[in-house]
Amino acid sequence: MTRQLTPPWPAECRAAFSLSFDDGALSQLKYAAPMLTEADLPSTFYLNPRGDYYLDKLAPWREVAKAGHEIGNHTMAHVCSRGFKDDLDAPCLENMTIADVEKDIIESKRRLQQIAPQQVDMSFAYPCYMEHVGCGLTRQSYVPAVARHHVAGRGKGEFPFPNQAATMDLHYAWSWPAERMPGSQMVGLVEACVAKRSWGILTFHGIFEGHLSVSEGDLRELVNYLKANHSRIWTAPVAKVARRIVDWRKENGI
């Protein structure tokens, strides 16, 4: 017999949706944050607080946090697999340990909390969507390290499947890379979440910036759609949706 559960989303909403942005691109400050603030669609911005002068570099993001957006942890070093390069001496996940990654995660979170001291929960985004260290017989997942310090972790899933509130791993939540994606396709993914009463997450990088960019017009098409359908679709930061799922699971004995 299928267990009867209460609806996971607030009010009459039939789905949850989160817009997440990686790497603190300048175009996010110029285009995305103001657009989302004006539309009253709180979102998540994953930053890398690296360097000795990180507070100065991240100063503009204080206002983004004050506007209700989440400041999320994307590590300081942003280390990915060595498979992207042919340099055996380059920093890479294959040469790191869980302890190495966790040290970075903790310090990065501490620094970001200085940017958004009012923020209760913080989510994490896996650089390059990768959740492992080592390789072959030494390969290990660092998802447990993320789980020790964050309410959720955002990775990459199987397209076009969304997150199911009852069964997903909150510390490796699935997301869809949005680079070069037309607005109509983004809207289609939103409606797919509505049909399944699920949670969708889109991952953005630059807005007309870099090789993983999306156009301002396509982003605006999505934002306008979410704003017009706010009574059906709950748009909220990753950490806020995750916290609701945590509480909902407790209420339903999951």
C-alpha cells in the first residue's frame, strides 16, 4: 500500500523551483540579481570566497543577501577532476582526501557567513558537479562531509528528472545545467515539475558571459513565467526548499 503523505509545498503550490548561480560572475550582479529581486523570486548564488581580500571582493554580495537571496558555499579552491587537463601536477580531486575537502568547506562557509550573517541555513554546490576524491580503489564520495555542515548539496542529475521530496538525497540534489538553454525549455521543465509535484533546480553561470552562459532574454522569460505563476509554483532558494523538506519529512515520519 502506498503511504499517504501531506503535500510538501506551501499553500496551494504544486511544485517548488530554485534558480541557482555558480561562481559569482559579474553578470549575475548586473543582470540576474536585480531581475530576480524585482520579481520577488529569491534565489541562490554560490560563491568562492578565496584569497586574503575576500571580504572586499565579495562586498557587493552583501546587498544581494539583504534582498533575500541565499549566499551558498561553492568552496574556496573550486577543485575539479584532473580529467579536464593533462597536467599531472595541477590541483585535482584525485589527489585530495576527504579531510582536505572538508577543511576547505568549513573555512569557505565561515567566510560566507560574514557576507550573510542573517542567513540561517546554507546549501552547498559541488564544483563541476563532482562529489568524489581519489580514483579507482581510493575513490570516495565527500557527500557525507557536505552533509555535516550544510542543509543541502546541489549536484547534477539525470535529465529531465526532478527531485522528489520523499526520496531524494538532500545532500546531492539533482539540477539541470541551463547554459545555452532557451527560455521555452526552462518553462517546460517548470511545468514538468508541476505535473510531478516535485522540485526542480536550474544551474546558471554567466548571463552573456563566459562559455556556460545563458541570454538575458531567456532568463527573463523564465523569471516572468515564475512570477506570473507564483500561486502554483513556489520559487525559493535551495536552502529554504531543503529546510522545508527536512521539516516535512519529520511531520510525515520519513
